[in-house]
Amino acid sequence: MSEKEELIAIVGAEYVFDDPENLESYSRDMSFVRAMKPQYVVKPQNAEDVQGIVKWANNSGMPLIPVSSGPPRFRGDTIPTLGGAVVDLSQMKRIIRINRRNRVAMVEPGLTFGELQPELEKEGLRLPMPLAPRSSKSVIGSLLEREPTIIPKYQWDISDPLLCTEVVFGTGDLFRTGEAAGPGTIEDQWASGQAQTNPMGPFQVDFFRLIQGAQGTMGIVTWASVRCELLPQAHKLLLVPSDRLEGLIDFAYRLLRARLGDELLLLNSFNLAALLGEDADQIRSLREGLPPWILIIGIAGYERLPQERIEYQEKDIMDIAQQFGVEPVSAVPGTSAREVSKALSKPSGEPYWKLRFKGGCHDIFFLTTLDRTPEFIGAMYQMAEATGYPSTDIGIYLQPQMQGRACHCEFNLACDPNNPKEVDRVRTLFTSSSENLIKLGAFYSRPYGPWADMAYRRDAESAIASRKVKGIFDPNNVMNPGKLCF
Amino acid sequence: MALTRNVYQILEDIVGPENISEEPVILDSYAFLWLAETVTDSKFFTRPEAVVMPGSTEEVQAIVRACNRYGVKYKALSTGWGPWNAPGDEGVVQVDLRKMNRILEIDEKNMYAVVEPYVIFSQLQVEAMKRGLTCHIIGAGANTSPLASCTSMSGMGLSGISMSYNARNPLAVEWILPTGDILRLGSLGCGAGWFCGDGPGLSLRGIMRGTHGAMGGLGIFTKCAVKLYPWPGPRQMHFEGVSPGHVAAIPQNFRCYVLSFPSWDSFADAAYKIGEAEIGYVMGKQIAAGIVPLMAARSPTEYAQIRESGMADEIMQEFRYALQLILGAHSLREIEYQERALQEILAETGGWIPSPTQDPERQKTTFRMMIKVDGNSAIFRLSGSFGTSFGAETSCDAAMVHARLGEEIKKKYIEKGVIADDGAEWAWGAEMNEHGRFAHIEELFMYDPADPESAKGAAEFIEETSLLTAKQAPGLAIWELARGGLGPKAHDIYGPACSNYHVWQRRIKKAFDPNFSADATFYIEPEE
């Protein structure tokens, strides 16, 4: 049998693709990662299909590139490095269970935020989201990538809100992580009251941490349980404008310490404009009117005394604001809290907000601490100036993580993909600033594309240890070879 | 199997003659451990061949390298109690980390501290409170090591409702791998600081530990950044009275309650509701029915008299489904909100505040014990020792299953007369970690370590409950207890029922410790 026939035997002829158009669409994304076509695209329908595909890859030596989100993609992690078969999980979209009592949902990898949230709402729940994810973004894809969410108080550990998973390791073995591992079937566990809420273990290994952040190099997740939160019965958003980032940072630290607020993030004027504007002209116009920095604070009341909760939190926030010389308001020149709230509460409309200004966007992001962000921002402005990129066009997003212990620092470089000169300039800025930022102490915890080399060059022992892990779970290196340090 | 003179000399050269010993009397003190008799039929676990006390990362690394080179096994120890801290085999060097006892840094803004292995919770908490912070102290008490809890052991404690579980509380870590190489997890490895323990890429924290740690079976941890949590109380706690009867004043923005419920179901309903309302600061089931007369008794005889007289029966029943709860708030408005929410929850679930616990002095005692976690020695008073069982980190409903099963099984052992009669109820835990996201219930019991029949009964109780959690699906037992109860094949009993995890864990051990130099007794044996 040919390779294609073997794949067809596993998933059926209607789910195996090798036509040029399909292969081309998976060969590139919006990043600077070099394009390469896969030989096949295969769309499994269930875990059994996935297991068959991985076993086939081990026999045939064909690399597999798992993809769960739809286009446009941005990170290069789903571009084949050595060719192979793209495993597109977008058709595995089931919501297996929503459990209100334990605030948990179990979903398949093809499900997007836009598809999950309305179902959760029916049960009085919500899933904390990244900042206006694109409509095609897979929930599990986002969680496996450790994308930050906009409600830092719910992120106890950096792995949240990912809980248990079912995964097919690179060896082809099916495994359940966390308390889902057993004893008993998932149904047995439900019968005894368990709800797959503990991601740890079983026992002495956190298997889920070896899959998360691995860019598909360890295995393919076929479902995951995710930690949901109560849907607010009442919600209020406050905007805190400032000319100076430093003042907002001190205020944000104080709120995090007092556990005040739900949503808590900082945007510069460009990014808030990009989030709210519908096209380049509107974004430009909004940007001109907005204050340079805006701290966004959401206050929520849940099922228990919702209005009272909002009331005490708002008063406490106002008291603290006075001490810090800042003023939370419901509107700033150019927009209102209501508009911002709308933008934060659901996935991005079309086109994706980062693409509205110029049609393309390259993100540089890393982890640091909130107090160090002004230093990185200053350096980024200098580097932009050196390459002739207008610093006013740099979008900046600061997201406290793990209840304020770390901070996701993100620079968005809008770019017209049809303007080769501009693409070159942004590429130069992207490469040089990525290298300079790591020298300043940026931590590329999610090292996509060229960041992997930069990160592992500085941390050889992690590369060695990660390769040992790879040797255990994917000894034939069939899972997304060429990514990270593999 | 004594160490060869050559190896002893090499270890002595590393740490200096004052920091190494092979004197039997010293070595026996490392083998004399709580619960040892449930594992070995003796008050002693395995005696190490020698003990070394390194003072730095470099010395630890040199010890590990020497052990690898000369085929000697090692086992690290910080503050631990229990046989899992001692060697499990002959020929093992005990690496006692007590000299490494410094708090290296407290990052107040970003809420973490960097600690060495022998820093204890109490020490860290006092320093953290000066900065408006505190740490999650485990049930084992404030006398234990945050580094060990975060990297190597378990991590359950009553402040879990607002401060999580210690497997989820480490940030960056400095780790001497079993081969002697130094791995710095997360941001530390890239030279960016201590604020993150995961990445680049996949998280090697996954190898470091799971729900439970490797218990010395996968190298030695020398530094760890531990998350700190907000403390809205005074910068220094003030106590009145003499230990252990001392009390702490309850600040204006705190409340301290004992809440009783008519059944496990209403207990669970209340726990879920409190979690959802995000109002607990410390919460759990500390006071069980059986412990109530224990608090009044001055001796085992008196305890027995109180029980036999029946005078405690009513009050024991009142505390059968009892939760202790501390509310802590950052403002007076917030504490008012929390109180109102709690009153609603009590009304909905049929809960009440038992009258004896409304005494302000008693509340001060409870407050002190729950914030400082300093009252654990009382548990040894009645019978000389205690054991525990179950203890999965799971949903609150599943934890209630543990409580019910624990009572049922315990009755048999009480009837046999091999463990103390505590009314067949001593469920401990129910922390409702992270505002109710996962809970934990252990079934504690008291036994007499000086009585071989009682010790045997304790061992059988642990074995029976461990086997039950391997066969049914209420959630896994605490690993170190299961290993103690089921012996070296424990992973091979659980593994086939749990996705064959043991196969993968064994491969991890082989890949990271090719010479099997780190004592694997409480991690995983190299072969089935």
C-alpha cells in the first residue's frame, strides 16, 4: 500500500488531502518561519484515528505536525520543518461534558472559544480567555500554548486553566494525565464524584506539563478538561488612563495584592485602538485621541450578592486609586468602558484585530515581571527608531500572570505583507529586537521560531533534559521535528 | 555495607570532617521515624551508612558526582518526618541539608521568596508577614520545609483555599540532577530571574514532581522560588499566654469560625458555595469528632474516661461535619461582604456555629492554630502516634466519598481494638484548594507505636485503604502512604489501573538517573 492508501485506511478517503491547494495552505503562516509544504493533510475524527496516524508515522518515519486552530496562524509552530503530514484536529469539536458543580468542561481540540463560550453560558459558566483571540482559535490549542488570559486572579499556576488531558504520545500510546489517568474509566470517575479537576500526576510526574508548551512535539491531545469560572451576574469595567506607565504599574501591583478586580491588563493607545477600530483609518484616529496608557480593570459579581460585591470592590479600588494619584473612569477620550468590555468579552470579530491596521502583524512576547516592563519598552522604542519603524505603530500589551508574579510583555508590529520593503524592515526589527530583549532578561517561555535557538543557547541543561524527555515520549522523533530544541 | 574508606574520605574532603559522620548513634537518629513501624515492624527505618551535611550547591553537586562515580546511593533530607525521608536500602548516604537554611530573597512586589532546603515555613512566614505576605503552610506543620514541600513532597494544607497546594507553588528551581548536573528550571535557566518555573517550551516541572514529589528519588533541590500570598493582617502577630495554650488576637478585618453541618452532603454544599463566593482565607476540617474530647483530656486515660462516660457524645456529634473557616479581607467593606455571603450560605445549607466555639478566647486559639499551623504535636498525645489514609486531590464530592469510606473501614479496626476509638471519624482536610477547585480528605487514625498489634493494625489499615483506591475510582491515595502500605510493588499495583503511568515514570528514572544513584525507594524501583 502507498502512504496515502495507508492513511486512507486509518481515517477514510474523505479525510486525507494531498492536493496542491490544501498543502499550500498549511505550508506558511504570517510569521517569518520558512515555508514548507507537507506531503499530506489528514483530518482525524476521534482518538482512535489519531492513535492510528501516530502509529503509522512511527512505521513510515513520516513527521506529524498537529494543528488545532484554523487560519490565520502566526507562530510558525505548525509549519513543517521537514515535510510530513499535518494532522488537522479541527473536526474534533465535541463538548464532552460541562459540569457546573465543579466548574469544569471537557472538550476536544477543534473546539474554538466562540463555540464553547455560549454553551458554558447556558450553565452559568465562562472560560477565561486570552485577549480577544481570533475566531478560529482552538481552546485546547491556546491552553497548550500557555497563552495568558486576561483575568490574572484565576491563574494560580501558569498552566491554568488547563486541567487533565487525553493524549496520544509520540510512541502511539494513549494516556490520560492528571486524575483522569485512573483508576477507572472517565465514566467511573464521574460516578464517584470526580470531575477531572486535578491536573497533577498521576502520583509523582506531572505528565500534562510535558505536553503543554511542547508545540506538538510530544504527542497529540484528543480531549482536555478546562477550568471554568462562574459567569458574572453583574460586571463593570473601569479604565484608568495615564501618560506614565510607571504610575499604573504601581497601582496594578496594589490591586493584585488586594485581590481586587477580575480582568486586569494594560494596553498602550495603539493596541486599544487596534482592538476597537474597524480599519486602519479608524485605528489611527482613535490612537490620536486615546491616552498613552490604559489600565483596564473588570469588576464582577457572581451568583452570591453580585451588586454588593461590585460595590465594595469599586469603592476599595477608588480609595486605592486616590492614594496612587490615578483616576478610574468609565470613559476616556475616544472610547468608553462599555465598548472595551464588549471587545474583551468575546473572540475578535473579522478581520482579527491585529490584522486590521496593515493586514499583517508580527508579535514579540516574553515573560518578565511587571516592574521591569518599562525597561523593555524603552529598549524596544530605541530599536524601532534604529530600524526606522514608527514607535507609534507599536502595539503594547502587558498582562500580569499568576496573580501578578510574572508579566506577559507583548509588542505587536503591524506590517503590510504586500509591501516587501516594509516586510524586510519589520523582519530586521523582529530579529534584532528579539535578540536584544533576551540579553536584557526577557524570558521566551514559549519559544517560537528563532526564539527557540536564543532560549536554549542560554540554557543548555534544559535543552539536554528536554531531549531526554523527547526520547521517552517520542523516541522516533515523529512529532513536529525541528521545533524547540528537537 | 559500610562505605569504603576511600569514599568516606572523598565525602569528608567535600564537606569537612565536622560535617560527616558514621557514628551508629548519629545514624540511628536518622532512622528513627514516625510511621516506621507500619513499614518495617520496627521503630526504625533503614540506617544510612553515613550522613553528610553540605553547606552549598557546590558541595551538594560534588557529593552527587562522587556518589555516581563510586556507585554509592544517596538520599536527601531537609526537615522531613516519615520513612520516606530516610534511605530505603542498605549502603545509602544520607545528605542532610540542615546547613542550607537561608532565605535568599523576598521579592515583595512579585510575591515570591527564594529559599534554601532547611528554611522552615514558620521562619518564612514571619519574614513574609513583615511585608504583608505569607506562605501556604502544609498540614505537617510550620516546622517543615517549603522547598521540600514545593519540590519533593505533597503540599496540602488548610490555607489551600486562598494559597493553593504546594505542587503548584514553586516558581524557578535550582536542581542537582541525579547525575550531578545542575538544571535551573524556567526563567532562572535563561538568566532572567526566579519568577517562572516553566519553559522554555515544555515544562520540566513535569519531571520534577506530580501531585507528589520524587521524595529524593530524582536528585537534590538546592534553591526554590516559592510563591507568597497576600497577608492582610498585622506585620507582626502578637500572642498572649504560654505555648501551647497561647492565643492570637483576631484583627478587625478577619473572622474565625467553626461551622457545623447536619451531614456530609450539606458540608460539601457549603464548601462548594464558599469556594464559589471566593471568601475563604483559611478553611478546612481540622477539628474532627474524635479530637473534641482529646482537646479536653490531659491523658489517654482521661480521654477514655470521657468517651466511656458518654458526656462527649453529643458534642462529638455536633463536630462530626465541622469546618473551620477564617475570613480575611483587605478592607472593612470586604469583610462585611464576606460575612453576609457566609450567613447566606449557612442559611442555605443548614449550617450553624456551635455555641462552644463562639467564645472569643477559643476563637483566638483556633485563629492562631490555623494561621501559624503550630498545634500538630497534640495529635501524638493520645496514643503515641497517628497515621492517615486516602488523600486524593480531587473534587469535593469525591473527597466526601473518601470520608465515608474511611469511616466505614475504620470501624472494623476500632472494633478489633488495634487503633484508638475516635468515634470512627477523623476526616482531615477538605481544603477546597484555590477557592474550591479541588479538595482533599484524609482519614486520620491513632495507634500505639509501642504495641506491635496496634502497629500491625495501623499497617493493615493503610494497606487496605491503599488497595481500595487502586481498585475503585474515588481518587488515588497519598503516594508515600500507599508506598508504605503496599511495599515496593505499589506503582506496579496502581499503574495498570492508571494509564500505565508506571512504565513512563520508570523510563524517566532510567533516563535521568542512569546509575540509579538517587535512592528510589519512595520514587520508583528501576525494575518491575
